[in-house]
Amino acid sequence: MKLSVVAVGDANVDLIAPIASLPGKGGEVWTHRLERHAGGSAANLSVAISRLGLSSGFIGRVGDDPFGHFLIDEFKKERVDIGQLQIDKEVGTGLMFIAITEEGERTMYGFRGANVNLSAGEIDVGYVKNVDVLHISGYTLLSEAQRKAALELLEAARGAGVFVSLDVGVLTAMEAADRVRSILRSIDLLFLNELEAERLARIEDPEKAAESILESGVKTVALKRGSRGCFILSREQRVRSPAFRVNVVDTTGGGDAFAAGFLVGIIEGRGLEEAARFANAVGALAVTKAGARSALPVRQEVEEFLKTAKI
Ligand code: RIB
């Protein structure tokens, strides 16, 4: 079966705790609810694509523990192909502790666990040669084994003429900006937020930073601006698309949902403007419940939302 999108990167269990506000260093704070959710940026994207009605696969690594088996069950429920998922017998599943403050902003403390051991030798690169999009999470560039695997997949996909997207991620922009810069020419579509753009371009103005990143070889830049929507840049076009107004409960995974919506728009041949609007809608809906995947919409929900949504 030909898959539309294959994502490579992290699969985590997210332990989510709503708190009143972040404590200072050495402080204490209580939560009245602790929730377990399936997460991980690339894994979330593959689930979002599937909910929107396109086929998807995920390449990553989980531990052979209850958390890993929980994630496997979730992938199966969501009809995401996990034929290339690896199971680590020694290292545990990636785990994120996520504190959500009252305005819905999330702060994460993470253990990447088995994710970083993704083994290039165990991947059949043929898996990504016949897909519409290979989506790479920037987290893969942070550690050696996972990076090797991602770069081999990138090379295989490029060789086969497959469209490649990359979602940078805050830590990658701060700790591995050079690694991102070194592959920009091989990337068709780059997703990043304002902070990531500034770090990557070393320019303290997100729009100017995005312009400069475009000049360095990537074909399209999608700048995610949270409550201000998005700014899309290609060689021929500049598109500004405002965010939709929703009640924000938890921003975790909002960027993954946006990226999934944008990719669906591109795969279906919508122009940048329409793809941006669709992506903003998917991203907006996704942040209305706690957990990265709880509010990921199906196609019909997006279409209904777009009929009445306010900016
Ligand atoms: O992008 C959101 C994801 O980032 C969360 O689900 C968490 O697991 C972290 O990887």
C-alpha cells in the first residue's frame, strides 16, 4: 500500500498536569489531575494525518515496557502503519512531563529514552521511496543514532523524488542549528516557530529570519506564529493567514496538528493560502482539549469549523 505521509521522530508518553502557574526555582506546585496521553511530535503528526483521512506511517523506537505497548496500541487504533517501528529491549519509552498553566501554555520536561536509539541498520529505506511526503522531526538531529537514521531516510527519499518536510523544534534550533542549516537545501518545506526562526537565522526578527532561511535553499518556509496564525514564504509568494479564535486549553501538539493540516493541503494540491487556512483550522481545533491528540479533528470537523470560525 502506498502511504501518503511517513513521519520519522519521537513517540512519547506525555504525563500532563494542569497547574495554576509555574513555580520558581526550588518552589512547589500541586496538580489536581494527572493524565497519561500518547505523544511525541512526529507520532502526533502521523496520527493527525490519519484522522484527516490520508494514510500515514511512523518510523521511531519505543521501549519494551507498558508505555511502549500503550503507544503501539494507540498507533493501531489510529490506523497509522508501524511496520518500521522499532522496539528497544534495554531502554525505556520516551516520557514527557508536561505542566499546563491556566492560559493553556505548556512547559515540558523530557526523557527521550528509546527514541534516540533509532537504528538506521534496522530500517528498510525502501519504505519512504514511494510516499507523497517524508516528514522529519528536528528532534532526530539531536542525537547520533537517530540522526544517522533520519539522514539515510532523507537521502533515500530525495533520490526517489519524494517531497520532504522538516519541523525544526525549539531544542534543535538552540542546540543543533548548524545541523539544520546543513540540510536545508534538501528540504522542500520547513516548519518552525518564531523563536526557532530567530535562532536558526541568527536574526532577531522572525519575519526577516524566515526570509533569510528561504534564501539559504529551502523551497517553502511555514512560520508558525501561535495566536497570530502563520506566515508562509516561497520563492514566488508570501501568505499571511490569521489564526482562528478558540478556547485554548492545552497548546501541546498544536504545531504538529498545524503541520499535518498544511501537508494535507499541499498533497491535495491546494494553493499556499488555502493550505495555510486549513492548517490554522486543524491547529486551532487541536488545542481545545488537554493532550496532543485528544482534539485532533477528522476532516468533517475541520470543514464544519471553517464554515463558522472567527478570526
Ligand atoms: O509536539 C508536542 C510533543 O512534543 C508532545 O506530545 C511531547 O511528547 C513532545 O515530544
